Amino acid sequence: MNKISVIIKREYVTRVRKKSFIIMTILAPLLMASIIILPTMIMMNQDGEYKKIAVIEDNSDLFKGVIRNTKDAEFVYLENVKVEDLQKTFESAGYYGILYISPELINVPNAVQLISKQQPPIGLLQYIENSLKKEIERQKLLAYKIENLDEIMKNIETSVSVQTKKIDETGAVKGTSTGIAMALAYLFGFMMYMLVFIFGAQVMRGVIEEKTSRVVEVIISSVKPIQLMMGKIIGIALVGLTQFFIWIFLTIGIATVVKTTVLPKNNLTELTQSVPQNMMSADNQAAVAAQSANVSPQLAEFSKMFDSAMNQPWGLIIFCFIFYFITGYLLYASVFAAIGSAVDNETETQQFMLPVTIPIIIALMVAIGTMQNPESSLSFWCSMIPLTSPIVMMARIPFDVPYWQIAVSMALMIVTFLAFVWMAAKVYRTGILMYGKKTSWKEMWKWLRYSG
Amino acid sequence: MALFEAVNVTKKYGDQLALDKVSISVPEQSIYGLLGPNGAGKTTLIRIINQITGPDSGELYLNGKKLMPEDVQVIGYLPEERGLYKKMKVGEQALYFAQLKGLSKAEAMKRLKYWFNKLEITEWWGKKIEELSKGMAQKVQFVTTVLHEPKLLIFDEPFTGFDPLNTNIIKKEILYLRERGATIIFSTHNMESVEELCDNITLIDKAKTLLEGSVHDIRSQWAANEYDLVFDGDVKIEGNGDYNILNQQKEGNKSIIRLKTISSIKTNDILQTVLKSGNLISFNPALPSMNEIFIRVIENRN
């Protein structure tokens, strides 16, 4: 036992001290955070740039005044100006671009152009498209000569935004965002995949390194093969967990910083949280609506997502993550160790890698499917089968999985990983001392049944 | 008394016989040579002694008791292909292996300092193995092998990769270790080192023992009635019915002659005939070198 700890220590220390480890550990959360934060920042910063756009119509005035000015774009309708002339001078005239509309637009959907020096933002395009579309629809309706059309139009104008609420056992209602659950499902499934693969492959490389450098002979003359194998697997698992915890702390740290600096301090959180509780009260609703009017809608949306992320059952998620990481990792790492022991160099591993990779790839694909449909039976079964459950179950957990399912999945996982470790140890013991022979699955099966 | 004994050890890899009823007996505080051409089964035997792999049949005894897994603590093993982590620093690596052999960190540190000083490799402590030459790495490995002061030391080809200077240093250390009570088994192709170091040898070929015994006895046995005579000045001898002249050569102002008796003539009678030819300086039975014996034994077999 004492020797195993010496081995674990070496495996851990040599890896944690590597520059690549330190860089990855610090950079990954920053990268993650920037992926989440940057789009929001860009979205919020868009307001700042004011654009003036010239609108020119070809020999008609069907769309005069149709596109209303917004707070960051002004549409100037120009008459008796030729596009060809303005094209050369619009920039010096202070225009961001020219919107050129042909009268065929009513029948030909693409008979409109936005000419500009820069790539126009999606939001602006959508706004123009929507405005024109509405106008064309209105004009087409007008052609039917319906009485009181204007009034009818006003009446049917609606806007819908689905609010998702979840009721837990105690009857309390929580605001959730499916978007966040999906993002988390994806994040966890993918992280699991990465961790199992990266660290499992590290085990394999470590075994091959020891085998090719013949270190293994020296060590096997001091400790048992199983001790060496488990020491390596556990040492690398600790490296993975260290990285994972540092990532969690850094992410929480970054999230806190973002929350306190980027978001305005006028209690957005309380505001959005109070909405569900007061759903039924019309008075309050009006009050809230009035209040929200003061906040930019993007910020409110961001804050809502943020709170939804914070409302996830983090305790359960972290517990499951660590459990599935350890067991899933042990399962795959022991297979990787067995493969590493059976070959003479890394290029030979490929024929063995494919069958190991396939369940992981399937798991990842099912995990992505899980985000669209968390309750599907494929997701359910894949979250039970131990080869895929670490990844698929992690993808399901943000969507509230019944506890009994988690328990069954975990129990199956424990039994399976023990069986895999046991088999891998048998292959490993024979494999590490075999040189110069091309190993096949059949050969490994034979090693598995060796008794001595 | 034998410190280590292997009795009728047999090992098969699949259908291939790697060792066929090989027995060795290694007296305490002696140096035992395992000789044989490549692929003879030496490394297999060494691995079995180290309990890296088990024999199919046969017994192993250490100090008269059956060899047990715990005994690895009193065995030191220097494998043929050096096994060190390339990316690890010399000092850390030596400490690691010492701890795996059961030494405490402090004790390992103390002993490492002593050995690093002795072999003059202290300045390599912070270097990575990949920065060292093959011979340098081998010295490090030698230290890690002997550090826990094992009673039984097993060196698989300890001299390959060393320059003559370092070969000598390692030879000296091996003799010193024996003096301090260690028993040493080593395999080698370097027959010169066998003559210098080994008390006993076993010659294995194709899984079988071909020759076994003390180096001195074996060389006398193979002497085969040959004698070396050295004369002052230029001397020539003719062969007769009792002996043939195998070789005559001049070295400086000496003549060296090798003769082989072909009848049952006594050495006294030979002397009487050759003394007439000139001034005899020395007369020795010609002991064949281990190299010659090795080649002859293997060739005879084929």
C-alpha cells in the first residue's frame, strides 16, 4: 500500500508540474468565460454605434416612411437620387449604407439591397427585413379590400414570449431557462468526454512510455503489476480532479466578478425572481413591467440566464460529475492501460482504439440528442449502460433526472468498472513484458485467461 | 553455502521453450556469470529470479528457503535495456526507485549522496535523463540498483555502453560490492570480464545448460594439453612424435611458442627436449580464454 502511494505521488507530481498542465488549467476557464461573456458584451455594446442609412426607391414611393428609426439607426428616405451617384459619395455624406428597394419587392423577395462598406449587423438586417415584410403583408391584405382593416390589424398584433416555470415537490415555482439547461448539458457531456479521453489517453501513453523505456522491468522487480497500474491510473485521476476543481473555483470566481462588475447593481436578480411569485397579481405585474421598462431588455435576459444557471442543483451536479468522472475514467483508463501494455509503440494502438472510441462517440452524440429531447428512451438507456452513462447521464442531469435512475445507473457503473479493472489488470500483467510481437484481440483474450 | 539456487527451472512461451531444466547454484559472496549467445534464455532466467515472471516448473531458493515475493527487497536488478524515465530528473528518479524498494526518503537521500560522490556524478542530480549519454544514464541506473544494499545483485549486461574507463570503474564497484558481502549474478557477452570477475559460470544455449562450474576448473578442463613456452632470443622448435607446434612467434627479443602434446608424454620430458633449444624463461599450461571456450562449446553443439 505504501508503495502504491509512492507511485501515485510520482505520477501526480510529474504531471502537475508540467508547463502544459499549468497553462491549460488557467487558460481553459478564461476561454470558457470569454465564450459566454464576449457575445453578451458585443450584444450590449452594439447600442453605442449610431447608423444613418439612406433609403432609395426605384421610381415609386411604396415604402416611404415604412422603416421607422430606432435608437441606433436612422433611415433617411431620399427622393430623386440615383443609386449610382450616391454609391460613390454616401460615406462622405455621413451615411452608413444605402438601402435600395425595387418596386418588384412585393413579388420578388430579394429585390432589395443594402449597400455598405462594412458587414452590417444581423440585428439591423433583421429589423429591415421585418419592417419590409410587415409592410408587404399589409399591402397585400389591403388588396383584399377588407373593411376596418387597420383596426383589425391593430387587434391581432401580438407578441409572445414563453416563460418556462418549473414546479418542484414543495410546490415552489422556479424560473428556468431551457437554454441554460441545454448549455449545461452540453458543457457537462463534453467535459466528461474530454476528461475521460484526455486522461485515459494519458494513462495509455504512460504505460507505453514505461514499457518502451523498460522502466517497467525495474519497477515490476519491486512492486506488483497491479500496484503499478492502479498507481498510475489513480495518480492521473488526481491530476484530472485537481484540474477540475481549479476550473470550478476559477469559473465561480470569474462569474462573481462578471456579476458584480458587468451587471448593473439595481437588484436585477430580485426583480426577476419576484416575477414568478407574483404571477397572479395583475397590479404587481404592471409594476414589474414598469420597472423592467427601465432596464435594457438584453441585460434583463442576461441576468435571467445567469440566475437560471445559478438555480441549477449544483450540489447534485458536482457530486454526479465527480462520481461519473472517477468511475467512467477508471473504466476507460483501465482499458487504455491494457491497450498500452499490449503494444510496443503508440502507432500500434490505433487498431485497439477504434472499438474503445466508438462507445464514447455514441455517448457524445446521444448526449447532444439529449439536449433536444431529455426524456427520450435512447437517452434513458444510454444513461444506464455503463459504457455511455458517464457522458449521457451528465447531459441529462440539468433536466431533472429521478433519483432512482441515477442510483441504478451508478450501481451498474460500479459493478462494471470493477470488472473492467480486473480484466485490464490481467491483460496488463502479461502485456507489459511482451516485446516485439504484434498483439491482436485474440492474443489479449488469451492473456485474460492466463491463471498464473 | 549457496545463497541462491535454481533447480530444474523450465519456462515456455507458447510452444517455444525458453529454459529447459536449467539449474544454477550461486555460492554466497561470489560472482556468478550467466553466459550464452543471444536468445539463449539468459534474460528469461534473470526475470524468473527477479520474479517478474514465474517458471512453469522448477524451484528457486534464497538462503535455503523458497524464494518469496517479499524477497524482491533484498534483490537488486539492473536490466539489460536501461529502464529510466527520460523526462525525469536524475535525483528525483533515483529517490523514486529507492522508495519503491522500501527505503525511507531520508535514508535514500543519504545513500544517494554517498554513491553519487563515489561515482562522481553529483553534478547530474538536477539533469533529466534524456540530457545524459547512454553511459551516464547507465551509471545512474547502477546506483539505483545497488542503493538498497541488496544481498543478491543481478546485472543483465552491465558493461554494454560503457567506455573502457567506466567499464573499469563498474568492475571495481562490483568487486567492492562482493567484498562487502553481496552475491552477484551477471550476464554478459564480454568474456574478458568473465575471466576477471566471475568465480563461477553457467553457459546456456537454446534453453539448455551446456557448461557449468568454476571459471578456473573450466579453463583447466579445456586446456587440452597445450603449453606456452617463452625463450630468450630467436628460438625455433620442431614438432616430433610427442607434440606438435601450433604456433611460433617473436615478440621483441623473446620467442613465444605454443605446443600441443599428442602422446602421453610427461611435462618433465617435454622440458628436457626443449631446454636444449635455448634459454627457457617460462613454461605454462595454456589456459584457453573464456572466449575460445565459449565459441568452441557453441560450435561443437551445432
